[in-house]
Amino acid sequence: MPRPSRTAALVALCAAMLMIILDGSIVTVALPAIQHDLRFSPSSLTWTVNSYMIAFGGLLLLAGRLGDLVGRKRMFVAGLAVFTVASLLCGLSTGQDMLIAARFVQGVGGAMTSAVSLGMIVTHFPEPRERGRAIGAYSFVGAAGASIGQVLGGVLTEAVSWHWIFFINLPIGAAAALLAVRVLEPDQGLGLRAGADLPGALLVTAGLMLGVYTIVETSRYGWGSAHTLGWGALALVLLAGFVVRQATAAAPLLPLGIFRSRIVAGANAVQVLMVSALFGFQILIALYLQEVRGYGAAGTGLAMLPAALTIATVSLLLSARLNARFGERRVLLTGIALLVVGIGLLTRLPVHAAYAVDLLPTMLLAGGFGLATSALTTLGMSGAGAGDAGLVSGLFNTSQQVGGALGVAVLSTFAAARTRGLTAAGHDHATALTGGFHVAFHIGAGLLIAAIVLAAA
């Protein structure tokens, strides 16, 4: 078992993870109240989420590498401070511009903290069995944060006000930062000269931010619009320029040799596919419960609670043991297979679904994510050494964010198109919405099948 100092370090890392995941799930539940109070239009309301996602997804890779260079502990604590202060500003917001700007700063702090967290687990827990348990606990806290956020967001919004969904981050962030300063092992970092590639940093940050922006705005402009094609092409040009820069720079920000590891490269690719399907599922099933079945915010959170609790339980109690006994690859394949069955059941979801019969089985099969994510995290971090653990961690988190943004955009777009078609054909609103969700769930199941094929290969 880990020594007490390592246990305390894991508590600090998990507390930060809890706060960031909690914030991500709690905000989505409170969006209608925020829209009403600050008089957001439907299109401008999305920027309370998009501004966070753009900063978070765009800065993960850079923050991870900077953590290796200046010290991961320093980056982690600074990120907690930025995120906590930004949460205070979000809660104090009285206008649209202030909230959107504060959410962007929150994304910056979230990227700084998340990018180095897994890297610090690798360096604090070098022994494989201890590392497996630590990653299982880390995954458990992520699922717990999602489940708490879904319920707490509805309760706080209805009982007090939406401002408190941000204020709740203050005690968690302050406690995690104080604990981190005391218990995390200090690291000096490699020094900026070992990888201070400013042109590369500008290219990858601009490319990732622009890419995430283009993806999340497809819900507004469509995939074939001049806006999407133009900005998407520019994002690809910037990222291609970054790759060329890394191949020629004397001190690259992202040494391309990291992709020579089939395990690391494959784990990131599988994560994009898996997270695309699961993030889309999370958003769409919430929409189904509220818009088709008439659930409220708190009711939706409670309905999705079994999924989060199952994922959390599997992550904490089973994943490390199964990984040690059967190997990460087999556990990963089993976990994704369970998810295929769970999402597949939703492709026949009726308009007047009975929760226990039509939804609860999928919520329980979602426990496959607890198996898959722990195994995938172990594989994705397997190539990390003391000098690049932050970089590998940042890369792994980047693939997660890109997968999430891509999944929500793709599944939502196809669902909306199918719904419009059914509405035009004369179907009622609930039937048209459900038909659109069926198409999205078919696509999600297809993405998961592709992830199985890639993982098996």
C-alpha cells in the first residue's frame, strides 16, 4: 500500500480532479437558469460552455510540457489558484461578458491543473500495482464528481441560485491547493532551455483552440458551411505547421518520438473514439429525459446517477485488480464491449420509455467505462518517464477534450438533422426528437465498435 505521504499526495490530486469534473457537470444543469437571469440568447448561451472548452482543450498540451520544464507541482498549484479565483468571478458575474470571460480563465486554470495530474501520479507511484490503484482512485473521483455535479447542480440552482454552482469550488480549490503545497514532492523541472519552443507553443495553442472552436460552433453553422470549412482548414494548417516545427526544432515542445510507441499512440486514438461516443451519450440522454420525458434538472441528475455510481464503483474496486490479473488490453476490450451493448440498447429507445426497463440497463452497463478508462489511462501513460510525464499527461487529456467536443458536435448535428426531417414529415415533437436520438446512438455505437477494432489491433 502507498505510504501516508503518497496517500496524501493522491488526495490532493483527486480533490483537484473532483473540483474540475464537478464544475463541468454542474454547469450544464444550470444553463437554463443562467440564460433566464442574464438574458442570454440561445446562441450566446453556448459560449458559457464553449469559452471554457476552447481554453481548456487548447492549452492542455502546452501546460503539460511547461509542467515538465518549470516543475509539475508549481504548475499544478498555480492552476488551482487560477481556477479557484476564476470560479469566484463566475459566481459574482452580473453580465454575459463577465461570465464568459471568467469561464475562459477557468478553462486556463483547469488546463494547468489537469495537464500535469496524471504525470504526477506516474512519478509519485512508480510501482505498477500502486500506480494501478492510484489511477483507479483517480478515475473513481472523476465519476463521483460527475454524479455529484448532476444532482447538486439541480439542487443548488432550484434551492438557492446558479451563482452557488461556482461558489462551491472555492473551499475545494483552497483545501486542495494548501494540501498540495504541503504533501506533493517538489520537482525542479528540466528548465525552459530544454524545450522552450515559443513558435511551436504558439502554433499548437492557436491550432487546438481554433480547432475546438470550429467543432463546437458546428451546431450553429453546420459542417459544410464556409465558416466551418474555412476555420477548420486554418486550424489544420496551424497544426501541420506545428508538426513541421517539432521535426526541425533543436528543443521541440513535443518530441515526435513519443508517437513511436504504438501503445501511447493507440491509447490516445482509442480515447478519442470512446469519449466521443460517451460524451455524446451523456448530453443526448439528458436532453431525452428533459425534452421527451419531461424530467426537471434534479430529476435528470438522479436518473443518471446509477451510471455515475456504477462507473465510480468499478473504477475504485475492480479496475486495478482486473488490470493486474488479466492485463490492461483485455480489460479495455471488455469495458468497451459493455459500452457497445449499453449504447446499442438506446437505439430502440421508445418515446414513452419505462425507466427501469428501457434506461436502467444502459446506466448499469455504463460501468464498462470504469473498466475501460482505467485500463486506457494506464496504457496511455505507459510511455511516460520522469522528464516527459507532464507532456504525456497533457497529450492524453488533450485527446479526451478533443474527443468530447467532436462527439457532442457530431452526434448532436446528426440528431438535429434527423429530428428536422421527421418533423417535416408530420411526426409529433417527441417522436421526432426520439428518432433523432436513435440516429445519434447508432453513430455512438459505431464509434465504440471502431474503438474495439483499434484496441484489438
